Amino acid sequence: MERDKYIPDTFRILGKRGTRRIDGFRKASGTAVYTRDIILPGMLYAKWLTCPYPNAKIISLDTQRAEELPGVRAILRYDDPEVYGRRIPTLQGGEEDILAGYAYFQGQQVGAVVAADTEEIADEALKLLRVTWEKRPFILEAREALEPGAPLTRPEWRPKSNLMPLFFQPTDTFRFGDVEKGFKEADRIIEFKARRRYHGCSDAEPVSGITRWEGECAELWLHHQHPYEHKWMMNMWFGIPMSKVKINAPYNGAMFGGWNWIDYSMVPQYVSALLAKRTRKPVKWIFDRRDDFTFGSLDAMESEFKVGFKEDGTITAVKIKTYFENLSFEAGLHFVENTKIPNVESQTLVAQVNKGPVHAIRCEQLPPAFAAIHVFNHVAAELEMDPIQLALKNDGAEGEDIVKLEDFKRKHGFPLRDSLRECVEAGKKAIGWDEKWHAPGAHKLPNGKMHGMSFIWDHEWDDNRGAGAAGLMIQQDGSVSIIALRSDVGVNAESTYCQIVAEELGMRPEDVFLRQQDDVHLPLMTPDGSCNLTTNGYVMKKVAKRAKKKLLELATTTVHMIERDVPPAFPDMNPEDLDIKDSIIYVKKDPSIKKTVAEVVKDVKGSFMQKHEYGAIQNTTHEPIYAWAWHRQGRLGKEPGRQRLCRQAHFCEVEVDPETGEVEVTKVVNVNDVGKAMSPETVEGQQYGGTYMGIGRNRSEEYIWDPKTGVLLNGNLVDYKFASMRDVGPIETVIVETSLGLGPYGSVGIGEDVATDTTNLLQGAVYNAIGKWVDDGPITPKKVLEALGKA
Amino acid sequence: MKKFAHFNARSIDEAVSYLNRYGGKAHVIAGGTDLLGKMKDEILPKYPEALVNIRTIPGLEFVKEEGRALRLGALVRLEDIGKDAIVNKNYTALAEAARKTASPHIREMGTIGGNLCQDIRCWYYRNPHNRFPCLRKGGGRCYAIEGDNRYHSIFGGSVEEGCYAVHPSDTAPALIALNGRLKTSKRMLNAEDFFEVGVERTTVLDRDEIVTEIEIPTPEADTKSAFLKFAIRKSIDFPIVNCAAMITSKGGKVTDARICLNAVYVIPYRAKKAEEAILGKEISEKNAEAAGEAAVSDAKPLKDNRYMVQIARILVKRSILACK
Amino acid sequence: MKDSPNDKSRYLCPYCARVFDALEDLKTHVFAEHKDEPLRRPEGLIRLKINGEVHEVQVEPNWTLYQLIHDELGLTGAKMFCDRGACGSCTVIMEGRPILSCMTLAIECDGMEIETVEGIAAKEHPLIESYVKHHCMQCGYCTPGFVVTAKALLDRNPDPSEEEVKDALAGNLCRCGTYPQHPKAVLEAAQVLNARREVKNDA
């Protein structure tokens, strides 16, 4: 993978503020359509029986009364021959039961699915089912599940033990260097524990989807980040050719990964397709808000740390042992990716517990960010060292200091800028770090609260992965269509793609449009991994360049048609004599010679024997200006030898009420080196938006199960608490642009990293405020009071 | 939601008539912000067969100060109470409590009567489809005792049933601190006597009895009132602990004190020991702190809610100080 | 509620709700007082004005206002997010108040005037444009709820402070975290409206 060679010195559109979002008006005016909004004629609603117990198996299921309820059109039972015992492959890399006769978490969708005329009738029918269950013992804690002799939490899947195979890593212990050697070299060694409890609930729009059969063709409406991939799955599942599957990707009400990566997320669509076949009606499968509490984030973890370091702050060894619930991600990763720490050992034990499946909810880097930030917090505190100095001291990669990064920059033609230092300097100034930072517990405010500050840092995500394809057509009126299918999650990607095309092609931004909801067969990179702008950006650059070439050729070439020759718009010119700016083609040597793109592409006298100016029916003069491009950006994660050069830093100020334990966040500063900000407002949206999610979720979000029955107690949005507007104080966002990214124009991603890192922003601030650690997220007043010995 | 019959009552008599006709299977609906949630989740063993809308009854939405008392129609919206100039000036605790309730939208819909009559929020009681048929629904046991009780009572369970679910209202303790009264279709009740624990019951109201008016005597001179709420989020949330106080000070010494905590016990908790502790003393940090200590001296926290004792202690102290 | 002795059934006049102890008395009253009055409309037939247009609809008692406007009338701007009154995404303006349509029964809205986000956009209210300009949306699912709530604020308080804007929007949840942008957009829309008013006043 090489650095973008075509970075202009100046931009007309990119990087400027005030470019209009193409989805803004539709979303503000309520005309944007989401899957939840769609009702088709004759459509049925499919809802699932959910298990009332955390670990149970169906002994008997009587559906008769439900079948007799007027308005019930079909009931799919788990023992139906078409689904009984069957697991279907899913694109997430695994497989799942289509409809199990057993459950491993309370509220799991199992046993029966009812398709009825209305949602109310479906609910009523579900209540008429007579089910008897064999209740089995359940376990909610990972450690308990891994004790010898522990009862099986998901026996049909894991008949031998509750230890789960690792998904993202080959062995359960990740080793880099030699930690024992590192501990011997250390001046001091500390040990501590930290925990983050199960949280999730990421969808604003509770999940649903629609399948409709039209003869042997299928049409799907998907609230899912991977719409195009569903075509492949329909082929796998039902044997219909992908060319006969039509996808609709309406707008999505908040999608942050999560659901889309759970194996189960494709299963309801399969079920709706099956029911749609049987009933010969469109079927909308639908989860209500409680049903939607069916998965969580993969940082439900408990870690034990042992860290060795020198008096000057050089960290020599990090050893971690982590218990995870249901899925893991390598907790030691960031030490290797963006520090010079030479010795890291991280053991991962994943236990199947009786809670819903987990996956990356903005994002899978939560465990390594959690680990790195906790380690740096504790080492800085132990040494009574400014955490910023500690960070700068340990910046680097793969066990070597930043000289290694400098070498990489030189070799690949990157500017020699120190991203962390630049981020840190900008952030310090913004928050007043030098004036305000103090020893832990040392600053009591006039209002009686304890003032605290924290600093965290990490690399800036630049997965640089994925592939995308798009077409581009210049319409007869000179407007440009980007032709691609993609699921929107609100990060203003579509607008940015239009801006890239406008920049490269020379159009005004308002003349370029992308309608990504429709199945035009060419799929752009999915909104995953904070890397779709880096991948799709290249697609846009390529396709715009190709289209520009064709456009300028048309402008300078005589078109020979059957009835006539059409002279070029710019006679006696070559394409290299022309350029395009603001949707106008002009002669470079004499810009006063110009024609609009619209004039050049317009098909004069082209219509069917009519004198209309606009043609394109039977008498078309020239072929459409159409180009397409495909781009693949790289391997999943990071290729060996490739370094992450960009950094991010976040600061916060808190006031902790020592009498009530309340933690008030009074200021946050985000600093992100995104390489190049193509759309500054969009970058900022990910900064403050990510902060609200990150800080919010580590203050008030956790799933709470009843310890005695394993029932989820807070499966609603009154008791599961997202941050509201006033729950985080003013946020200042700073964008640094070092051009150190491998993405287009030197950019890197921004979608997930702020939310991931700021999830751990408060721990250090609370310690700085009260001199006590609350390393158990979410940081509630209860835990703060307990740390202070007042509860 | 499951089906039900619906009636728009045009008078109290008509509403009472429907309630009697359905013999306990009908519910009054005003703002609907509590009831509809219960119905959507079908938390109760029996689903209402009918709803009687009392918002169509004229003459129950007014705010008047007359004859040395504030009179509020039971249907006055919480938002209007929170914004009312007279309520803010003379009955501050109530205005602050109304303003801190829930969210702006809920306050635009929710009525003072409904807020006082609202049902408990215990997450066992509220689990959908009556998953936990607890004491409060006529079942055999309390599930919070052995379960997660981080938001439950710190002063023990209700005397008869042994229920530990707290009363969640913000306006209730304010009304009690302000020595308010409720007028129903049958009688006049002191606010303190209004709350009672029973099966699916949080008040002493008969099945066919409706609150029509709230009355608060105008506080005497040299009296201040205050209300404080502690919750996880700054909006939307129910209180973890709240506290209202009304204190009269003459010559630098407290001559009358009414302090009421809520969300700490099965009904609003009049902190009598705190009142005794501050009577006759000046309002100072030290004295307020002692009163706070006295307020929780009878606390019997459960395994998960010790921290609420500390918060209750502090809110009592701070609400006294706010009345200086 | 506590058991109370069963009241004797009494007879309600269907026209004026006066109560009578005996059926004969009720009959006399009806013929005397309401002889020429039209019959009441069937239960569930409601007439309401939405965005200035009159709708006469037969509703079931168990329909929420959200179901009526979103599912039946196709006004899909209001969104289902929490369905329990805790997020503000289903907000509409009724009687000038921002209320939660998912926690309101349709059958109780007879005679009401309701404004939804579609009506606000149709009027080209400056909020729409300022929301777009300030990037107040990401996924967009909560956006209509914010717009409607903000509009209700500006209708009553044309010159709010930043704190007043935040207080008004405190009940609207956004998972994407667009919060910091909303006060900016609302204050700008307020300025635009005030400027228009001044122009009108001067004219």
C-alpha cells in the first residue's frame, strides 16, 4: 500500500466548511425513510417468541390457539422440517441456528415465529403459545463459567466447556518480546485490576427488515450495514441467483457495528424470506425495543495487570490476563501498535455466559484501548508523572521508539511530523493543561467539589481495509450521478464522496449526487472499521478521473453518427488543452473560451424526430459519459511492516462531588490527527459525537441482570441510560492534519476511535480529583462513594 | 397495545360511574405517561378493560392563589407549575420539583395529580409480561430483596407486605414539605396521609375515587422552601434520592421545619428526626449536617444501596442550607 | 384501590352526562332537553387537524397517536426509538405543546390541532435550513423529534438563551451525539425569524 501520490497543494472544495450535506434536508424535514417506516401492501409482521429464562430448552410447544387467532397467517416452529436443527452460514464468519429450540440468554428469539396482519395480532398470538421449558442452571460471570465443574451455559453449542474459541486471535496468549526479562529491567512493578461491564444497545431504530418475493425474484429492505452481502446470502440460502435479488438500503437509525457483526443478525432476514414464501406476502420481521436488547459490546471484560517501568517512565513490560464475556479482542494490541514497550504478554480467556452475543460496538478496539489507557493512568500516577510526558516518552511502534516511525515516514514519502506531539500541544493549550493540572486529590473548588483532569492518547484508526466499486454517469443536464449501493449510518460519507468527485472532476458540489439506497449492483465499502472514506475515497478519485478523461474526449472529438457528424464543443483542441472548474469546461490558455458541462453533454436534436433540445431516446448522438472504478485498500487491520503514524489525544476536566459521588464532566478537548480533513464538520461530528457516546456509556450504561433469575432488568430506555444533552459539558474539537495517512490526500479514519477511547477518559480524571481509583466501568456515584469509603 | 374500551368523561360523576361499572377493571387516564408504559409492557396480572379519560372533564386545570392558599387543579401540567411565577415565588419547592421531573415533553403531558398517583418503578414490578409476580401484584414474594436492589428502599420494607420498591415522585415530597392537601371526589386528605402501600396501589384512593385538586397553605413570613434531586442523568431520569424542605427561621433560629425525602422508602419519607435536630438552631453547615445524620439514623440499607444513605444524608443537609 | 361498597348503578345522560337514579327520569330528561340534538358520533371516529389539513379517521382505542400519524396517515417523520416516552423522537406539537405521540392515545385527540415535522418543513421554517447548515444530524433518526421540539420552543419563546434551548431539548436523545450543534442551529433560526418579524413590522 502506498501513500496517495496525487495530493494537490490547494483544494477548491475539500477541507472547506459550509459544503451542504446531501442528506441534511431529507433528515431534518422527516422525509428520509428508514426500514421501520416502510409498510407495503399486504405486508405481514413477524415476531419471535422470546425465552423467559437465561438457559432453557423447549420441552413442548403448542401453537394451536395461536394459529386459530384471526389475522395469524403462519407460524414457524423450531421443529419445522425446513429449519429443525439447521444452522445457516452468515457473512460474519460463523453460523447460527435458524430457529433454535433452546436459549442461552433471557429474551433470546427462539422456538416460534408468528407472521400476522398486525404487530398487535402477532403479540397476541405469541401470548397464546403454550410452551413448557426445561430450565437449566445459568451463569452470568465469566470467571464462574470457567471454573472446573461449572454447568454448561450453551450445551448445544459448547458441549464440553464454557471456554470459547478465540475469534480474532490464534492463541489465547499473545506474546511480544519477553515480559519476564522486562520485569527484571524494571525499577518498579505495579499490579492492579480493572473492569468494564456489559453494555451495548446501539440502535436508535430497533432492528427490522422486509422480504418480498416477486415470482422467483426477491426484494429485501435492510436495516443493516452489509446490504449487498445479503444478495450473496440469499444465493447461499435459497439458491436464487444474485442477479435476481434486489436490495433496498434505506437510511439507518444509528448503526455502530454491533448488530451487523453478530452472526444472528442475518437470520431474521432468512426467516422473513421463508415466511414470505409460505404466505405469499411481504413479511417484515420486527424487534421491539425490548427485543433489541439482544446483543452487546465486546468489552465486557475483567483484566488483571502487572506493569514494569523505570523511574524515568519507560515502560518495560506489560502483562495482562483478561476474562471476557462471549467474545474478545486482543487487549495487548495497542501497546504494540503505538508504543515502544518492548515486552507484552496478554492472556485472553473468553467464557460463554448466559448473556446475549457481543461484538464491536464502536468499536472492537475497546479492549486494547481500555488496557492501554488503564496502564498509562496507573504508571503516571505511581510515578507522580505528568501523563502527557509519559505518553511522549513511550510513543513508538512495535517495541521501538519514534525513530522507527520516522524511518517509515522517510521511506514512504510522508512528511516528518510528530503526530503525538502536535496533538498534545494543541490539546494542552485548548484545555489549559499546564495551568490546571495538579496532583491527585489536591484541588478542591470553592463549590466544594474536587477538580480533576485526565489525558489519554492512542493511535488514530487507519485500518485501511476493504474494497469498493462505484460508477459515475454524467446525465444529459450535466448533473453527475455516483452509482453505488451503500448503507448510510449518518457519518456524512455520501456527501464527502460527492465532494471528492466534484473536486477531482471539476464540478460544483451541488452538481454531484449519490443516491445510495438503491440496488445499482455496485457496492461501496461498508461503513465498518473507520475506513470507508479511505477506501471509497480512492474509488471516487479513480472514477472521477476516468470520467473526466471521457468528458474531455467528448468535448474535443467529432462524433460520427448515422445521419450526421456532430462537431466537438471545443474544435481543434486536445483533451490536455482543457480543464474543468465549477462545472465549466474551459481552455487552459484562454479561460474565456468555455462551455458548461451541461452544454457539452447535452444531446442536441437527439430526440425521436422531435425538435426538443434534450434527447436520449431513439436518436441519441453520443454514448453516455459513464465510467466505473474498483479499489481495494488493504488487509484487515494492518499489514506487517505498515505503521500507524497518526495519533489522537483527549483531555477532560471533571468536578467530583465528594459527598454524593457525582462526576460532572465540565470540559472535554478532542484532538485528532486525521491526516487530511476532507469535511471538517464531519470530522467534528465524529469527535463530539464520539465523546458523548464514549463518556456517556462509561458513566451510565450497563445491562443489569437479576442475579437470581438471569432476567434482564433494564431492557428499556428509561432504565438503560444513554447520555442526554446536559450529561456532558462543553466539548472543544481540534483537528490536526499532518498528511500522515495512507488514505486519499493523506487521510485516516475517524468514525470510531473517539467513541472508543473516550470510553476510558474519566478514570484518570476521577483519580486526579479524589486520589482514588474507580476502575470499574460504568463509573457511577455508588462506586465513587465506595472508593471514598462513604458507602 | 392490547385492546381496551375507552371513555372520555365529561364530569367527575361520569368518570366515577364508569369506574364503578367496571369494578376495578377500569383505570383513570390523564397524561398517560405512566399508565401507557405499564400497558405496553403488560406488567400487571390483569390488563385494564377500560380507560376513563379525565382530561376531558372541565374545571380541573387551574392555578390560583386565594384565601391564603395555593389551589391547583389536579390536571395542571407539570411544565406549567414549573413555570408559574407565583408557585416559584411562594411555593418554591413545588416549582423546583415540577421542573426537575422527567423531561420537558413528559412535563407538557403529565399532570400534578398523575405525578402524585404514579406507580412504582421497581424493575421487578415493571418487567414486561408480569415476569415477576411480586408481592405488590398480589404474589408471594419480593424479588428485590435477593436481587439487584441498588435503587430500592433504605428504610426497610412496607410494614404489611414487605415490599421494598420506592415511591418515585418528585412532587410528592415537595407537597408534603409544603404541608399540602389533596381534595378528591370524596374527601380532603393531608398529603402525608395520601400515600399507602397495597397491591397495585400507591395511595389510599378508593377504586372509584379521583383526585381533583391540590391545596397548599401559603407559607408564613420568613419561610423558604427548596427541592433537590439526585439522579444519574440530568434529564429524563427518576430520582435516586430527592429531598424537599420548608423551613421557617425567626431571629436566626429555625422555628418550623418540614423535611421530606423520597425515592428512599416505600412512601415519601418525612425526616422527622432531621426536623427535630434543626429546630431551634440556626441554619449552618454544622447543624444541617447533624440534621442530615439524624435523617438517616434509622436507615436499614440493603446489600446494593448503602450509597443511597450517604446521598440522602447529604440532600437533607443541602436542602436545609438552601432554605437559609 | 381499596374495595368500596358497590354504588347503585346510576343512569348517565349520553348528551350532557347528568346523572339520574331512575331510568324513567333519564328518559323524561332526554326527551325534554335533547329532543333535537344529533346523535353522538360513533366511538372512535375522530376529527383532527394535522399540519392544517382536516382528517376524519376511525381509530381503535388502543392506537397511539404515533400509530395514527405514522402507520395510518403516512407521516413517517415522527420516529419510534424507545416507545416508552423516554427519548423525544416521536414528538409532535399539540395545543402548542411538544408532546410524545407514542404515549398519547389517538382517540383522545378528537378536535386537536397537531403539527408534525412535515408541516414545519412545508412552511419552510428556518429551523430546517439551520439544522442542515449546522450538521445537526448524523443518522437522522432523532432529528425530526429535535426539530419539532425546537419549533415548539420558538413558538413560545422567540428569543431563547442558550441555556433555555438546552433545557427545552433535554428530553431528546441522540445516540450519534449531535447535541452540541442543536443550540447553535436553534439560536440561528431564532435570529432569522426575528429578522423576518422586524422586516414585517417595518413594512
